[in-house]
Amino acid sequence: GCPNCPSGTSLLNQLKEEIYGDRMITVAMHAGGMSLNYSLHSDIAEEYLGVFNFSSFPALAINKRTAVEEKRENWPARISQEAADETADMDITMASTLNGRELEVLYSVDFCNDVTDSLGVQIYLIENDIIDYQLDEQHHNEQYQHNHVFRMSLNDVWGKTLKGESGEIRYLKGEKYYGSTAKVTIPEDYNI
């Protein structure tokens, strides 16, 4: 129901295509009053919205920790700044198994640096090519193509906190952490 969100989506798609490629993963969260009566609304997205306390839409959170309240024209500079400041502390390898509608994701984490901050892994299920309603500027579009839509978190709302081999929330370069998500059943109305 938000008339401004399609332009935010277009900008992120352009940045991904022209600059970031696979380094950028976008996830569309549908929350707030303008999404309540629509099928893509998410209670988990509502929880994130409460934490980030956005006052206007579209809204942008980078790496699920930097809330950007600025106008869309400023997004490219903020994303560039975050990308420049960001170094990978871990490499994550994932493999999924799908049996009917039962999904299991196995993952392992290799630490590239010594880290003292609490880290975690969150695994989202997203869906592309959903044809549904969207208000686009002042046009009612019943056939809008929604992409990278958040559907569910496979390992809790905020993810799974990793603990090092010592059992503490402290990691050493070269240390490995192995884990797996619980199996989830993909709802019938999600297009696998």
C-alpha cells in the first residue's frame, strides 16, 4: 500500500546491478500501517520496524543494524560508506535440502579474524516473482511484480548466536562453527 516503496526498490535494484552484484542482498520487509491489509505483511518485519523505529517509507536498514532515515537520494552514499567500512569476519557456507515442502539448511562458519563481538547467523526464506497489488505513486497496480520478499526466518526472529569452540562468545581466526537450522515446512501458498 505504500506508493513510495517501488522507487526505493528500483534504486536498490540499480545499485545491485551496476555496482554491488552478489555482494548486495536485498530483502523486502512489508510492515507498518500501509501493509496491514495485504498478503505480504509480516509480523517479524513488524518487530524489526519496532526496533528501528522508522518514521517514513521506504525505509532502509543496512546489515540489519544501520537504520537510514535519509531520503532515497542519499542511500547510495550511505550504502557505499557501509560497504567500505565492512570487512568480513567470517565466511559462511550453506547447503539446503528440500524434501517436498520440508526445508533444511545446513551451514558452517569459518572465522577470518579474531572477533570479540557477539555474532550470529540468520537465515531468511525469500520469494521472487510474486504478482500482487502495489500502489505505485498514485497508480493502483494489481499486477506488480514483488521480488526478494521476506517470507520467514528459519532460525528465530534475531537468528542464532554463534559460540566459539570454547563455548564463549569469542572467536579465533581459523576457528570453525558448525550448525544447522531446524527443518521448516514451507507454507502451501509460497512458490518454491
